[in-house]
Amino acid sequence: MKSVIKNLLLAIIVLTTIVKKKGWWPSTRVDQNAWWDNFKVKLVTYTTELTITTDELDSANADAAMWQYFYTVENLMNNYKGTLGVYKRNLLGGKIPSDIGAPPVLALPAPPATVNSAMMDRNFLFVKSLKTRDGYTEGIGTAMLIIGDDIAPFDPTEFTPVGKTKNTELYIEGRYTKGKFIDGVEIYCQRGTNPAFITIGRVNKATFQDSRPNLVTGVPEIRIYKIKAFIGDVLIGNTSAPFQATWTSPPPPPPPPVEDTPPVVPPVV
């Protein structure tokens, strides 16, 4: 009985932790699009209760239009890709030539008015502001689909990447979580007796490789890394905590064999 109660309490704690980590923003594109549909309507409904200004309403409507434009375009492009693939198979395949008509055409809607970047962070902050206003109630939050933990906006000044390594026979593989906000990381490495961390380059993927030979052939070498994120060409946030690998690089390839050259015979005069 005690073990059953213990397991039940553990399950409640785990479930509570999951719920706390889950914000109000939907996880799928379809639900996100529906959220924007609902949000722009409910902003009008609760303009008075939440003291929503004309500028706030206009900004949210413009953001919703831009989001839904990309949602529509992505769906059209996915459908077009499938239709084009069918046309291509019919065009290239078969044994007897026939008229299969013109290739399909991708018709896109006109784009809406442009909006500022950082759209999601701006609206996450907007929702957080709405939930602090005097007229806000749980009923309004439920209707606006914003019940749940507020989603922290990305702060480039406070971002700290986290890295780790994995050894292979040919190189050290470094990994970090790239996410959707940063463009990549700059990599710093310290090894041998030099205490300094020397930059060894930048990557815009979630992995990097270090295949430099060991300082002493055949002797395992500790390499300590740090990484720092960048957006555009600008480094942002904090440098990661150090992470390391101990690795023995493969021996260098043997030199090519020296071919015997025949002696030079002087010409007969």
C-alpha cells in the first residue's frame, strides 16, 4: 500500500512538473494558426476590459496576418511540390509519347504589410502584459487561449549555450543545442601547456568536428572547449561552461614509397 501511494505521489509530482513547463503557446503549426485566428478576434472582444490601445490592436492584427500568410504559403508550396513531382514522373516516364499539358503553376497570395522582426517575443511580452491588467480574469484568459505559464522571450544578452563532445576514430564531435534564435557558435579550444583558449572557427550547424592531430603523436590529449553564440556576425550572450574530450588522433599516413629511378645513361656521341 505504501509503495502504491509513493508511486501515485511521484506521478503527481512528475505531471505537475510537466504542466508547469508547458506554456500556453500551441506546439503544432495547425494549432498555432488557430490560436492567431482566435487571438485577433478576442482582442477586439476584450478591448475595453483589458484597455487595449489602437496601436496594440493594429500591431497584433498585422502580426496575425503575417503569420497566416506564411502558414498559407507553406501549405501551398508543400502541395505544389507533390503536384510537380507527379507531373515530373509523368513527363519522364512511360513508353509512348503523349501530351500531358503544361507544368503546374504555383499561385501565391499577395504578402501583407511588413512587420518588425522578433514577432514571437513581442507577442509573448504582449500576452504577459495583458495578464497583468486590472480587467483580466481567468475567464478572459481561457477565451484568449493564454492560460498557462508565460513564455519567456529570448534575451540575447543572457543566452548561454551548452556544449558536449563525443569521440570518434577520426575526430572529436562537438554538439550544442542550436534552437531557432541563434545562427551558430564560435568555438574556442585550449590544449597542451598553453592556458589560453584559441578560437578555431565558427559553425552554423548543431555539430562541429575537431580532427587536428595530437601535439604528440600517439599520446592521448585533453582538449577543453568553450562556445559562444552569434547572431548575424555579432557574438551575443555568455560563453558556455567548459566541456572537454580526451582523444588520440589517428597516426599520420605513411609517406609515399620512393620509386627507384634508373641511372641516367649519357648519350653516345
